Amino acid sequence: MHYNGPIIRPPHEAGNVMLEITVGCTHNSCRFCTFYKGINFQMASLEQVELDLREVASVNPNLLRIWASGGDPFTMHTEYLENLAKLVKKYLPKASIGMYARVDSTFHKSVEELAYIRSLGIDDLVIGIESGDDDVLKKMNKGYTAAQIINECKKLEAAGIVYRVIYLAGIAGHDLWRINAIKTANLLNQLHPVFMYMTSLTIQEDSLLYQDVLDGTFKPQEEREVIEEFCTVIQHLKNPIEIDARAGYNPVHFRVNLPDAKETVVKKLNTIIKNYDKMAERQLKSHRASFDRV
């Protein structure tokens, strides 16, 4: 197998084969992210992909799932994605394909193109929207707006493509986290992702955001505020969705289906918030500091 850069994947793909499709991220400019720092975006040749698929098929030709690695492989042109999907079907006829996508990965793809891509077996995307607040998106240099999130995700829905989103608590900072949480929930209430990873920010010293902290232009949230942000998002969500907040660096861990367990999880989070103390804050900050990545 060929791997030329960091292999990043969501937890639900942990047991699946990682097939290198791209290296790095086309944007690679988010102020909080250091995953692909110093790595130029590259596209894997179809020749390399085919060699890797042959290797996988020689071990397990009945494989059911492939994770196409890279920061946003879905940004590739429809023709490349078509050729990729056909190669996967050639060697692994039962396998479906999942991958990361950025919001702008679909800017130049029509609903008809997206439906065709889905028909080829690319049927599960993970999109790091991070926030639904335009001010936060701009400050973090995400490269798109809340309106574009809505427009592009609705295109995916019209094409029948299943997608999951990532919410990153903490990127609004100490002063703006509550309005960010409400705006993001209101945005998600206009969409129908099947799943949301609810994660929280760890500021790395080699990130652009770390310089903002040193300059005093960004004030990080307390761990208690992150828990409050989680709770605020959930309180304002209306559509059915499964939420996974079990990332190791999160101050609390839970997995919940809304709306069925909404009242229960909000009650539990409010109890944690009510009983929170300074010792808990110190312990959680020390725990977060032990992680090397956002």
C-alpha cells in the first residue's frame, strides 16, 4: 500500500481499509488546523490506486468498505471520481466508498453529477462544517459561508448522498460561543445530515490560532463553557440526528440519538455544569494538553 502523507479518518471508519486518493488538503488554511501543515496537496495516480486495490483484493476480495484517504478527496473532478469508483468495483465489487469532503468540494458539481457519483458507490461523506456562524467561519478562514453550507448540503440531499458533519466547539472563543452554538443549530435545522461528530478545539502551538491567543485577539473557552456549548447546540436542534461526542479530548463523552434522548442528555449536561468546580477545570485542561492534535 502507498501512503505519502498523514492518514486521517473518522472513528466510524477505523476498521476499514485506508486507500490513498489524495495527500493533504486543498484549502490547508484553517487557523486552528495543523493536520496537513507543510504538506502540498497531491492527487494519487489511478495507477497507484489500482496497485493498492490489487493488494487489498488479494487479501480480501469480499471487502465491504473502503475509506478514501486525504483531506478532501471529493474535491476531485467527476471523471476522476468515476474512474476511482470503477476501479474499486473491478477489484472489490461489494465495496462502498467513504471520504472526507469540504463544503467547496461540490461548488462545481451539479445535482445530476452528484447523483451519478452516488450511483457508483461513493455514498458516505464526512464534512467538517465546524460552525454555522459567518463571523466564526471568516475568523477561522474556513473558506465558505453559512449560506454555502446550506446550499451545498442541500445539493447532496437532492442527489441522495448520505453525509455526516463535524461540529468544532471552542472556535468561537470565550465571548461568542453561545451565539455560535445557536446559529449552528439553526443552520442544521435546515439540513438533514444523518450524524454529527461533536468535537472540541485544542489549540496547537504550531497553528495560526495559537498566535491569535498570544496576540490577545482570541480568548479560548473554559472547559465548562465547552460543555455548555454542547448543551446549547443540542437544546436548539430540531431534526433527527445521531450525535457522537466521544472524542478523547472532549470534556464530556456521550453518544445520543435526537430527538428521542434529547431531554435526557440535556438534563445530564446541565447537572454536570451545575456541579462543576475549579478542580474539574484544572483536570480537564491538563487532560486536553496531553493531546497533540485538534
